[in-house]
Amino acid sequence: MNHINLNALRVFAVVARHGNLQRAADELCISRGAVSQRIKRLELDLGVVLLERGARGVSVTAAGARCRAAIDEALGTLETALVDVMGAGAADHVTMHLGSSTAATWLMPRMGAFAARFPKVALRTEVHDQVLSRSLGRNEIAIWPGAAPDPNPAHHSRHLTDIRLMAVCSPDLMQTGTPVDLDALLCLPLLQDAHRRWERLVEATGHAARHRVLNFDRAALAIDAAVGGHGVALVPTYMVERDVSAGRLVRIWEHPEPPRTHLYVSWSKDHTGQRHLGRVVEWILSEFEHAKQ
């Protein structure tokens, strides 16, 4: 194993997290070609195929998933060990793992409030397309959707909110208070993200969309398009509560079925060196509780 390039392992971990070569290249500040070359070199060195290339990006193979899990676990162990090496100063850093749209629509509007509440805490965010395959280290928090709480025995896990879906649009497209049934809703321009919620709704109900559905790879982009008056987005309520309150969006329909998924916050049970972590978790819980009121 002496010939394995450790930097190539890091590049692979970033690609696997994003599921996209270009987004990985942007994070690593190298070219897309350089990312692709390093992955190919790593595959040759290991003698296995790690990624499957497709029209919408890349996905990890079974061997790639095992490799990613091993890399993530090793990086988590290293980060935890470095907390000990760096001493008390490292306890002022908190890393938050979450999805890109949760980061853009929930966390970013609250960064000012976070800085005011925790002036001595340096917050680092890591955006993922899938839940972390490793255990969280010290000073790490994960916010992720699921049907049940985090099953990892090394983690604490708390419920944040139910993931209820609502259809929202700009008040320029449709005035607030206008009653809309599903037939009328599907006559409007529809915006959806990679979850393909409109397509699934049409299939499940037997209704038909009258307009071409405009697709985005993230909910945050579909929400931005809705604010811009380009159509109706079907998204989790927690992502648009501020836009609705501010009048940038109006709620015109809510999914009638009970939510099947929920949003949870998780953090390591290893409290050693986690000076601020508990307070940050309580702040996250309070922000979601405040939104329900």
C-alpha cells in the first residue's frame, strides 16, 4: 500500500461526497480534469472501479462505498486526534455537516445570529449529498433527514422537525389566499429538485402535469426560481418559512399525507474537548422550536 497517493484518497472522498466532479474540483481549487486523473490513477493503483460515470454526475460503486467509508472514518479519527494536539484552541471550532439546501436556506440566513450568540466559536460547514458514513468526531454536528433517529450508537440524536411538503410560489404568480386544488396546481409551471417530488406526486395521484417540469439539482435553486416568479416549488416547509414570513413566497398547497421523514441533529457522545458543542446543539434546537411557534 506504500504506492497509494494519500492526496488522491482525499480527492476521491470529496468527489464521493458531492457526487459530481466539477463541484469537487471547485472545492479543491483544481481543474475537473485533474480530479478525474487522480481518481483514475487511484482506481489503477487499487485495481478496482470506484466511480460510475453518468449523465447526472458520478456514483460510487460497492468498492467505492467501502473505500469512502474507510477514508471518512480515518479522517474523523485524525480530526479528533488533532483536537488533542492543538489543545484548547481547537475547542473553539465546530464543524457542521449538512445538505447543501439546508445550508443555503436554513443555516445561511442565521449566520449573523450564530456569530452574535457564539462570538468565540469558529463555525465550519461541510456540505454533503449523503449522510456521513463514519462516526462524528469531537466538535462535529450533523443535520440530516431520515425516517428514524440516527442509529449510530456513538451518537446522540434529537428530532428537529417533521419534513412536511408545501407548494410555494411568488405572490406575483399567484396571490396569497387563493384556494388551489391539485388539478389547478398542476396547471402551473412546476419547479423541482433532484428528489423529483412533482413527478412522484403526479404518478401517485394519477393526475397529469399540464406544463413541462423545470428540474434543478438542489431544492435551494428551485426555491430561488420560485422567488423569481418562474413557477411553483414543492419543498420542505423548514426551508421556506422565512421566505413565506417575509412575503417573498406564498403557500398555495400543502401535501395532505403525514410526513414520512424528519430532520435530526446528531453529535458525538464523546464530550471530551467539546466546550461549545452542547450550547450550539441547544441553539439549533431552539431555532427549530421558535420556527414552530
